Amino acid sequence: GAVGGAGAAMAAGPRWRERLFALYFLSHIPVTLLIDLQALLPAGLHPRGLTELLQWYAATFRDPMMLQPPEWFKAFIYCEAFLQMPFFPFAVYAFLKGGCKWIRTPAIIYSTHVATTLFAILAHILFHDFSESEHLGPQTQRERLILLSIYAPYLLIPLLILFTMLYNPHYNHVEKRKRK
């Protein structure tokens, strides 16, 4: 009765977050393959429409890093391509299915890694002098904050994943072994 109900409520607790995480990882697959990897691959490899979409994005939101990535930013995209991308389908599966405790450690590694890269990216957006950039970067504080808001979900959702994995009883509960 009451004990079973409490267990079910606890298991149901992270469900909205698991759905959010599944959507986050699912949406990340086409973004990575179609947009982000353009910064690494030779020009002309992606269809013209996707190249134009990236150019429109970079001009509209004043994000020169996507058109002319600094070496450290390229390193983060390599991490996205070779470390994160292979993880995305597993994360989508685990969070759609729900209650998959095996996702805890990989999700902690992923979210810690991504949050760390995002701190560097956000600091660059806030403090870098873009006046020398070949492509237009943010000039005003407002433009910096708009660009920051584009990148912010890629910090906030991984932080929510991290805190869910660390502090939600469903994911951090250690099974007590019965003594014989």
C-alpha cells in the first residue's frame, strides 16, 4: 500500500525531466550533424540550404565562432562529434524509456564535460573583443546577451541532468544488500 505508492511516486518524480532530457538529446542529433559539424568539415560537403542556414544564424545572432571557429572552439566541436554524438542515441533511449539507472554515470560525465565547455564559450561571448573578427560578432551588451541566450540552454539542461543524477533519489539511491 503506502510503501509501494511512495516508491511509485518517487519513480514518477523525474519523469518530466526524463522527457525533457530525451527531447534535448534527440534534438541535439540533427543540430550536431547538420549545423555544428559544418565548422569542421570542408566547405561544400553540406547541402547549400544548410550552409545558408548557418550563415543566416551567424549573421542574425552575431555568432562568428560558428563561421570562423577559434582553435579552442573547434576542439569542443571535435568533442561534440566524437564523444557526445555517440552518446546521444543511448541517452535518448534511456530517458524515453525512463528509470534506466545505467545512464547515471555516462550522464554525469556528459553533463560535467558540456557544462565545462559552456563556461568557456559563455565567457568568450561576454568578454571577448570581437572588433577584429572577420565575421560580425556581438558589439553591444544586448547583442552579447542575445547570443548568450542561444547557448544558455546547452549549459542549463546539462546542469539539470547533473543535479538530477546526483540528487534525485531514483538515480542516486544505493541498493542496500540484505544480510544473511
